[in-house]
Amino acid sequence: MIDNFIGYKCSLCGNEFGPDDIVYTCPDDGGNLDVILNFDLIRQTTSIDEVLHSSNQSLWRYLPLLPVRDPGFEETPLKAAGWTPVFSSRRLSSTLGINQLWVKDESRNPTASFKDRASAIVVAKAQEIQAKVIVTASTGNAGAALAGMAAAVGQKAVIFAPRSAPPAKVAQLLIYGAKVFLVDGSYDDAFDLTIQAAQEFGWYCRNTGYNPFTAEGKKTAAYEIWEWGMKDGKWQTENGKTPVVFVSVGDGNIISGIHKGFKDLLALGWIHEIPRIFGVQAEGSAAIANAFQAGGEQITPVSANTIADSISVDLPRDGVRAIRAAAETGGAFITVSDDEIITAIAELGKIGVFAEPAGAASLAGLRSALREGLVDPDTPVLVINTGSGLKDVNAAMSAVGEAPIIEPSLKAVRQVIK
């Protein structure tokens, strides 16, 4: 077993378990499990300089802070997940009326979404335990990430996706060689069926908010934000303020993973404050935001209906930790309409970032936060685009409209440009 991985702690009851005692969720109350790391050992064996000067440009540069062994594979897509770029845009900052804005573009991952981070870690874990098959439920991105990471190392993967998943995402699943089942139901139906199948056939389940190693992959985005923004222990912003982070939320696992990453850094003493984190949900899929606004942690399911399929969830499986990610950092949860999401797709496109609806939701949330006075215009902001617009071309076209068809003549060009 990995020396720095010493067990799990239930996020609800606080009970702790050894690394070999449990696989998925707390047996006492079903709560999500937090991976416990041996921070004393990490401090003794790993320095900040070692991480900052690593030549590895992927999430594997943070191996000393991860609860899995070095997968040791050749240079495959599995070893290329993470280390995504951060772009700045003064034009978009000016449009929004703020001083500093950055976009972290997760579409640059091997399968074009944030979900590669979780799948890379889960596949590495599956190799450790010699799992023959990995299974997951997905509206597309998590499945594509698992299928791609699994294909990279010859691991068998099974994906249950709702039949309403965008065709481009289903195509990815099939191209990567995964066994795909389209479920005549919702994502939540696919989620429940996946757990049943894993139990019946002995498959290793990757499900978001169910397998504790998914958050361990997603936390690496926080490490990258820290590396990008820090110098000599201080944030490199024009006014020296800590940037706030905006991210879209469905099941809640990405925002809870990012929170976990910053908490790791704080426990190590490598940062002295955690950025405020804002979760953004579509109005038609706002179970976590509803609970946050009510001031509690009781998640009531909704009947999700939004163009942002990647964050369309009836019952979020990591809702409590998602609420805490915002509450404990001084952030908040914001809801945005599908129209606002579509507008944000076009806005991001104008600065060279092609986002799917879920990815653009974070920018739409920032607009809303500025209107509501939740963020000061002088506060530096980082928004995360969680996936490529190529995942859902129909949504992208609704943001910009069809291109005109013209005859091959200058006369036709003149008529159009008038």
C-alpha cells in the first residue's frame, strides 16, 4: 500500500477506515469518503521546490500528494492528463467590468474535459488492484474520460449513459473501444444501474461522488491553480489579492475535489489561505444550490432539465461536500439560466475558448455574482471551462446561429457583407 495513503474518513459521521477496509462509501451512513494522506511523511519526503521544478507537465507531477502508485506506463494519454493552460483576457475583463480575469481551459485534456483527471487516477488504482473491468455512469464526459484513459493502458471499460447523451460524446465512448449501454432513462437511472452491475459482476466502479479516488484526481486542478498563481508564497495578482474560483457543478465532485486540493496544500503549510470557491448550477438542475440557499446540507432531488447535460443531475452524489466547498471558503452557489449559459459560450468563443454548456456556466455564474454584488470588481477571478464545445455542437450553434450559404462569386460576398 502507498505510504502516504493511510485511510479514509467519512464526510458525514467522521468515522475513519483503513486503506483496505472499504472501497466506495461509508458503510454506516453512505457518506462520501475523504482520502486521508500522511502529511507528516509528505513534508519529510517532498519539498515545494521539488514540485515547482518538476519537468513533468501533467497531473503526475503531484504524485507525492496522490494516493496511488506511479502507473509507470509509457507516454500514453493517461500520463498526459492535467497541466491545462490558464488564459487571461483584458477584453472580456473589460466587458464584465472587472480588473483581472483568467480562464483555466480543461478542454485541453486528452479527451477534452476535466473528467480526465479523475479517470487517470481511478484507472491507475484499478491497475493496482488488478481490476478486470471498470464501469461508470456518465452523460458523456466521465465516460469518455474513462474510456480514453482505459484504452491507453488496455483496460476494459463499460459505460452506462442516458440515451439523451449528445451523439459526439457517445461517439467518443465507442471510438475508445468501451462497451457502451444507452439507458432509456436519466443519468441518475444509469448511476444506480452501474452500482448494481458492479456488485453483480465484480466490476470496479468509477462513479463520480461514489469512488473516493475521483476527487483525488480532480483536486489536482487546485494544485495547478496554486502553482500558476503563487510566487514566494504570495499570489501574483496586480493587487496581491487571492483570486476567487468559479466552477460549474452537477454531482458536486469537481468543486469538492478542488476544495480538497486546497485543503491539502493548507495542511502541508504550502499556502496560508484557501481561495473563495463559487459553485454554479443550471436553474434546471439546482439541487445543491437550493440546499445552500436554504442554509443547510439536506439535498432534495430535482427533476433536472437543462441544456448543460454534463451538470444535469436529479440527485447530486457529492452534494454535502460541494456545499462545504463554498460555505467553508466564503464562496456561494449561484444558478444561471440556459439562455445565460448559451450567451457565455459565445463570449468565451470570442477570446478563443470553445466551451460546452457546462463549461460556460462558470462564466455565466460570474456575471450573476457581479450583478448580485457577491464579487468585487477589484477581486481577481479565475473561471474553469470544464469541457470542449466539440462535445455538444448543437448547443454551440444555438449560441451563434448558422453561417450563410452563398454562391461562389464576389457579388454574393458583397451582398452578404453589406
